[in-house]
Amino acid sequence: MSRVNLPARSARRLLRTELRRSVAPWAGAAILTAALAFLSLAPGPWNTGTTRWTAQWTSMALWTRHLLVFMWPLALGLGALQGLRDHRSRTAELMASTPRPPRQRALAQAAPIVLALVTGYGLLLLVGALRVLTGDTRFTSAGWLPIALLGAFALAAGAVLGMGVARVLPSVLTPPALAVGAFLLTSVFRPTTDAAIPASAVSNRLSLLSPVTAPVRDTLLTVAAPVHLGQGLWFLGVALTGFALLAAAGPRARLLALAPLLAGGALALAVFPAAPRDTYVVDRAAADLVCNGPVCVSALRQSRLDGLNGPGREALRLLRDALGDGAPATIAEAREPRALGERPERMAGSVLLDFDDPVIGDAIDGQLTRALVAQGIAPLCRPRSAVESGTVDDTAAQSVAAAWVFGDLRPLDGTMHRPGDQLELAAPVWERFRTLPVAEQRRRMAALHEAAADCTGDPLAALTGVPTR
């Protein structure tokens, strides 16, 4: 029994020794600390609103993958620093003369930093998972796992490649050169989210060689399965090339070590989808509607349904009294991807909600009912969100529409337009409108609803009969 356990004990002892002698523990700590500090302290969409990194599982996985824009170059540079250890201590020739096979020596050098980086990334995911579990999401899916696992694999592959390159190019300039070069490449290749579907400045297939995913703007989007397969093949090739370079004993072996990298890249490019719309796809399980009577939300936001149901039913009743047969009959969450500034989705006979609009997403009870009535009569043509302000004209038109139903004019809470600016535009319109005969008020309110639903004309002019600007 002791003989059987000897190799395992020797391996554990060797791993402990390498961990003490290497930069591996510092590498894992650097990855974890830097990522948590960025996600927790830096302002941005990763820590606010519906797209925050702990709001739901896919967002958590995508944001941690997005941080590979700096974590992957860091892993590459730290791997190269580890690969220079024998050269710095001038023991490279001595280590090469030992009877231990080159592959075994390479594995002993690579294992500690790979273990440390994967552990650091895993702890980051664990922190995110615990916060998602203690949040208010009810939607659970395994679709986030491939995204997260490939992030860990990319870090490991980058570190091993850095070690291999440093073995071939043993210079103090190698680690910073690799880190800076990798950072520049990932910055150029990474996709942006200005469009409805994230796209990169380079071709879609080429951009997918980067481990970095797009920032999360639409929480119903996820990464397609062919992308996972292609990136898995690519990073396998990267890891194998790094390991082969680390173990190579001569120029020919180093040249042959490039074969896995080239093969992995070729296979990945063949598997990757050509178009961004086939790369980032709607998660159908998350986008399925969950309804309570006429009030529906996506499965991803099922936790919002209870708070929306009462105000939603009341808003539909008020809309039916105000607009008659032309009133919306249902309330549903908008689920189609759109570009920044693009016209929101339209659906005949339904009030479509965007929970990224703070007027809707942050409202409760009576405030939410008022916001739903305003959206039902005058649906927005120019969206509001954390990065989109809409126009004060649309906001003023919604305020007047809600005032007609509730009897008092109030500015809408949650917009980027100051209450005074809203009332400055809406108050004169409301004062003229309220003096009209009831029949004329109904006619003009119906005209407002039609103009807003079609995004044609001036919404306030539909109420006053004359241009407001």
C-alpha cells in the first residue's frame, strides 16, 4: 500500500514545494482581488440595475468573462514570469540534466500557477453565486456554466502559454511584452453593445478567439453553443502549445509545438458562427413568458410578477375606461434585443414594459400604476434607461396622459429630466387641454395614443392641436 501511495505523496510534496517557490499564490490572489475590486467599487452597469453582475446567473458568468479583458493578459504575463524562474536562478541547464522527463518537469512547473488561477477565478464565481442565490431571482439555468468554465480554462491556457513563450524567449521583457500585447489584442477584439447584438471591430469569427465576452446590456442574451465548442478547441490548442514549448528540448520540438495552436485555431474558426446574431442569442428559457392573467413577464424576471400584478390589473382597467375598445388588453415585458437609441418594441393591444426604464423598474404600487397608464396611452418612441434619457417631450406627453386619467399633473419619477423641466413643458399643455369639452379630450387623447404607438408626429401637438416647439 505504501508503494502505491508513494507517487501520490511525492506529487503532493512537489506541488507544495512549487507553490512556495513560485508566483502562483500571488497570481491567484491578484486575479480574485482585482476582479472583486472592479466589480464592487468601480461604477458601471455591472453593479447597478437589472444588468448588475449578481442579478442572475448568466449576467454573473458574462461579467466575469468580460473582465478577462485584463485578467487574461495578467495571467499570460504571470505565466511568463513563472516560466523565467529557472533562467533567473541560472538553474535551467541543471534542471535539464536531471533524469526527470521534460514533460514531468513542465507539468510540475505549470500545475501550481494553473491551480492558483483557476482557484482564484473559482472563488470569484463562488462570491457571485452566493450573491445571486441570496437575491430575488427565481430563474435558474445551467446555461451559465459553459461560460464560466471556459473563463477558467482560458486563464489556465494563457498562463501555460506564457510559461512556454518565456522558456523559448528568456528575457525580462517577455512578461510585460506578452501582457501588453495580449491586452491590446483583447481590447481590439472585444465586442461592444451599441448594436442590438454585440459586434466587434474585427470579423466575428476572429473576435471569438478572444476569451472576452461583451458587456451585459440585454439580460436575455446568452452565448450560443457553437461558440463554446470553438473556444474550447482554441484554448485547448493554446494550452497544448504552451505545454509543448515548456517541455521542448530543441528548435525542432519548439517548431512542432506550434501545431496544436494552429490546429485549434483552424478548428475553432471553422466552428465559430459568421454573424454576431448567431453568437449572442436569446435565451429562450429565460425569455418565455410567465403570466398571471393579463400581466406577463419573462421567466427571468418572474420575481417581479407578484409586485406587478395588482398595479397592472388596475392600470388595464383605467386604460379601458380612458381609451375604450382601443385600450391595451395585456401587459407584457419587451423581450426583443434592440440597439441603443433604437425604437422600443411594439405589440398591438399590449403595454410593453422595459424594466431597465427606471420609471417602470423602480416604481411600486400606485406609482407603478400611474407609470403603466402613462406607458399604455403614450408608449415611448425614444427609450429611457441608465444610458438613454429619452426626450422631455415624450416624458411631458406621458405626464399629461396620466394627469387626464388621475386628475392631477405630476412629473414622472425616475427620468433623467428634472421635474421642473417636465412641468415647464407639460403644465401649459395640461391647462389648455383640461378646458376642452370631454368629447374633444377623448378624441385628442386617442390621437396621442395612435401617434405614440406609430411613432409619428409630435405627441404634445396631438393634445394641443398646434406644434409645441
